[in-house]
Amino acid sequence: SHGKASEKCNPNSLPEKLHWKIYLEMADLAKRENRFTEARRLYRTVNKLQPYAPQGWLEYSKMEEECGRLPYSQKILEEGLTFCNFSEPLLIKAIKLEERMGNLGAARALLGRLRNVNVEKAWKTILEGALLEARAGNVLVARKVFKYLMRNVPWYGPIYYEAAKFEEKNEEFQRAIAIVEEGLTEIPRYGPLWFNAFRLHENIERIRADRNNASTLVSEQGNLSYRKIQILATGSNQYQDPDRLLFDYFGIPNNVFPSVPKTIDLLNTRGALQRAMNCISKELVWKVHFEAAQVAERGGEPNWIERARAAYVQSVLRCPNNLRWKVWLAGVRTELTYADSMGDSSTSRSSGMIKAKQLLEQALLDVPDKSRAQVLLECSRVEEYFGNVKTSRAILSRARKETKHEWKVFLESVMLEVRCGNRERALEEAKSALEIHCGTGRLWAIRVQLTHIHGPDQQRLVFREALKQVPKSGEVWCEGARVHLHPLSPHFDLETASRYLDFGIQFTPQYGDSFVEALRFHILLYDQQTNFKTTDKDFKQTLEKKLDTSALEQRCVNADPNYGALWFHCKRGPFDTARQVLRTAKTLLIAEIGRFRNVYREAYLEQQDMKAQNSLIVKDNTNTISEKKSEENLRTTPALEQAENTWIWDRLNAMPDNLASDQLHSFADFSTGLCSVNWIRERVALLNSTEKRKILFGSDTIVP
């Protein structure tokens, strides 16, 4: 096939001025087939024949960057810019590469080339400069550049959008909405700004309602306009406050999540929705009605369900036929929310189930074949939500046959077994899934995580196997880090964990769990560096005051993660910023690590002892027996069930007297950074209905 392709792409059969384009196509073909030496030769030929075409330099630099040869990529771009001084694609690529290599000064020098260039010709590159300063945390500089662009290029919507997103990420919501409104004045038909306006208005009104309720709560203890966040369902244990169990097990106080208003007057949000109807392009009107339904549901005002249903009807009437299924699925979730708001009576649940199934049936009729898997997943989750696990399994079995190409169906089969507490069955499902989707990082990651039930050695073997298949999967690297952050594993090693987390964030920055685990690493590192001198009593206050995580927060803000089990648990509201999620994660991690501090302390001391023994063995080359024994200890470690006896009993903090000994292993699960989340996700039946919906549906947002 390579020979035939080369014959078809023979440059000599075409005019000489087109030869460089043919060589460019041949280079691209060689790159796709991993023939990098040949691709380099062809790219050099392209740039020799036509040095004033930026495409050749750009593609050549991209290939070298993908191969990890950043200095080579840098030199190619530098040479290309000598021929194409003000090429927008080359400048933007060079700026991003210099930023990636940590050369912010060089990146700014590249921007300095545009000093005498008309802003109308260079605004895209200047916009990249604003984003560069934003990612570097230079808020004032970025704000000035955005302001300059909005004043000189007022006709380009993405400038307003990026400026507003920048302010929103920094939790300057009033500044953000002012920018959005200014942009809508200039470009009233630009859709992304309208949807950003809806989100910002609602978030601002929600924050205002939270503050009002906080002040009311202090002055009037009988106030009923707020709702306490409750994780476990009433009656799920012997306590009057069911979440007391989370404190006994994991040290999490019952006020860790602030109370939220039951109803919110979203007057400005509804006003923005109404204005959008008259301005936005016709093909987006159905999305505005869709958002109106979601806003009504989240507002919780009297008769909200009628408003939501009416908005969904208008959305369906205006929606393209191939997208109606999304409206039906959103309606399913709304009906479940309404049924729960009516109480736990069997009548309301039965009514909710009937309406949900009717909408699902309609969605199955309307959905195109390529999206059928998403509807089947929703059907499975609804059945699981109502406790029909067997039916849920049957639907997933059907989905695996009908939509074999969709890896999410296989992942859902694994997670269903996890939520039912069937770890071995979940692991078998993961293995079966990888026989079909061997290149899917999410499936390898869950397999690595589940293998912890067979001990840390087996887990490391699976991790290495996963890296052979998906070496650039951030989720897999995160699981590798978790192996070395596990305090019951002889492989506990913060240095290795930190390196793996860096890889994970670099390869998959949108995976939020890597940032939560990085936060755990910083907490543990601080405790080690202070030699555990902080008393258990002062542990929380000391960390909250002295632990500096600003660099990690900035990195997280730049990445803007959007998925991960721990990430979703810590994201309590639909509009929580990355900073807010990390603050919540920090609170939970400090509480849990404080609870199990003895375990982490002993893991560290054990690691130091092993290092000291190994250094002595290396010095004494004659002691071959001890050397052999040490190597065996490094290669083999006890299974987790055995480790329970040698670690749990000696190192866990004193548990309440009423806890049976066989419960210890069930809740001291360190396979991820939050033991409470590991415990919760295997006991979905014990959860409050709101939390149950969050676990089942929260990870898969329906985007219109």
C-alpha cells in the first residue's frame, strides 16, 4: 500500500510549483505510518522547496513535539519564523511551545514582534498572549490585554467569551457578567455569550441566596428556607443524623458541605433567557428553551415542574429531529427530581418511574444509531436508581451487543458491579471489556484500580501492562500514583507518586482525580517535611493555614477538569469553579488523612527503614544472603487481606467501640485518595436520593 501511495503522489508528474504540496502529503502519510525518519526527510524537502509556506514548518514541528523532541520542534519553529515573520499559526504554536518548556520570557519576546503590527492583523496572536498571561497567573496583565482587545476588536465574539471565562475561573463573577453584557451589546446574536450569561447570572443569584440564607440561619434557627446537605439516607444506620457514620469512619464532620437554599429567585437569569429568545439565531432557540427548563428545575420555586415541562415542550418543537432524544433524556432526569421532591411515598416513586420510562421509550424511537448507546445507558441507570439491578444488567448486556463500538457501555457494566459491591465481578467485566477496547485508557484505569483486591504486586503488574497499551493515558498514570500513595502497600513512595501524577496531569489534564490525588500528595509531603510534629488536635488548623497549594490551584484552573469520581464528589454545585472543587477536596482530604494519620506515618517510617536496609546491603557486597532476601522483599508483598492483619490492627486510629472488627477492612479502602468515596460508591442503596442521582447521572451531563 505504501508503494502504491508513493506512485500516486509522484511529484514529477505535476507542475514544479506544486511539488512541495505533494511532498507535504507524503510526509503526513509517512508520519501516520510511524515512518518518522522518512517523514523528517520529506518535511525538510518541503521546507527547502517552499520556505515561505508556514504549513511545512508547522507540521514538521508538530511531529517532533509529538515524538517528545521539544528542542528540535523549537528550532524548526525558529527557522520557520525567519521566513514567515508574522505567520499567525507559527507564532501561536511557538508561543505555546515556549510556555510548555517553561520559557515564558521567550514566549513574551515572540509577542514583542507584533509591537508595530496593526492590531486587526495580529489580534489572534495577541489573544494567545492574553491566555498565556492568564495561565501564568498574571491576572492584572491578562486583564489589560483582554481590555485592549475588546476595545480594538469589538466585533469578534471569542475575545469577550475568553475574557469572561478568565474572570469566571478567578471567581470574579461580577466582572465576568459585565464583560458578557458588553459583548452582547456589540454582537447580540453570538450564541456562546448568551449561554455564558445564563450560567453567570444563575451563579451570582445562587451565591447571593447562599449568603442571605447564611445570615438568616444565624438570626433565626427556625428558618426552613435552606436544606442541609445529607449524604446517607435517613434510617440507613442507627444514628439520628445518618452522616454521623461518615465522621465515625472517616473523620468527616457533618457540616463539611454548607446548607443550600431550597428555592432561589432567579429573576435575572429568567430575564436573560427571555432576552435571548429575541436576539439569538433561530437554530439555537431550542437550546435556550432547554436551558430554561434546567434553570426552572434548579431554582426550585413553586410550580417549577410546570415551567420545566413547558420549556421542554417548546424545546422539542424547535429542536432538529436528530437531537430530540437529548430533550427526552433531560426530561427523564427532571421527572426523577420531581418525584423525589414529593417525598418517599410509593405513589410518587411509581408515578416518577412511569413518566421516566415513557420518555425513555420516546428517546429510543428518536435517537440516531450512532447515539443509541447513550439512551441505553440512561435506561440502565434509571432501572438501577429504582433498585431493579437485574433489569439494569440485562439492558447493559443488550447494549454491549447492539453498540459494541461504544466503550462507555462496557465501563458502565463495570461500574454497576462496583456500585453493587461485587468487586470480583466488576474486575471480570473490566477484563472482558479490554478484550474488545484494548486501547481505552478509562477501562485500563478501572482495571488497575480494581486489582487492588489481589494485592499491590498484582496491581503493579496490571499497571505496567496498561502502560504498554495506553502510555499517554492520564487516568492510568493516576492509578499508578495511587498504588504508591496507598499506605498499606510496601510500595508507598511519595516521590514516585509525584512523578506519576505529573505524567497524568500532562497527558490528561481534564481528569480531575489527578488533581485531587496531587492535593493528597502535598498534604502528606507537608506532614513528612515537618516530621509529623503537628499534633493530631492541631493538624486540621495547621494545614488550612500553612499548606500553600496556590501553584496546584493555578495548574488546575488552567486545565479546567470535567470528570473523575473524586472530582464529581467534591463538585457540590453545577457551577462550582475548579478552585471551589479543590477547596472542598482539601477539606475532605485533611479530615480523612487526620483520621488515618497513624497509618500514613507508619507507612513513611517503614519506607525509611527499608531504604536504610537497602543502603547497608549495597555497601556490604559480601552479604549475598541478605541481598537475596532483600530482593525477594522488594519483589513480593502481601495481598491486601493479609496486609489488613499486619497494618490495620496496629496503625488505624482507635475506632468506636460499637464497630465490629470485620468492618475495618470494608471502610479502610485506600485505593483512591478518599476512603469515604470508595465506601459510598459501593453502597448506593444507603444514599440519600439526591446523592444517588448524583452518582448515577452526575458523571454524564446532557449537553444540548
